[in-house]
Amino acid sequence: MEAYKTICPDCGHVRFWVGYKTGLGKTPEQLEKMWKDDITYVKCGSTNAKTEADRESETGKIFDEMDKEVVGIIKNIIEGKLGGLYE
């Protein structure tokens, strides 16, 4: 799950949301709807909406920190720096 920000260049509205932006396990019809929903802004119906990772809201910052922690753990595993975790 990730935090996202969708911006509509036509009406200027910004929407923050949390969800999955992958198409894993979806049918072709579900994928088509997902992609259409991704560019269609719910407030004004514009098809020019842009979605990006949310790094602004409190939720977005929490998800960003969780991502950094996971990357740090993986890095430590690769470098063998787990401080006796597997000893």
C-alpha cells in the first residue's frame, strides 16, 4: 500500500489517497478501469489528472519513513550488519 497525491491541472484540486497502484492479479477489464480512473479526476471529470507519490501529507510522510526503514533493513542484511540478529 502506498500514499498518493492526484492533481487536476484543469480544476486545480488536489486529492490525497492511500491504496494500491499495481495491476497484479487484475483482468484486462479491471486494468483498463484502473488506468482510466488514474487519469480521470473525480471532482470535475477531467482526464488530465496526474498521480504521484504523496510526500506532503502526514500519511505520506509515514509511508515514506516506513519505506526508508525497509530499505535500511535490506541494506543491513546484504551488508551483514544486523548486530547479532542471526548469531
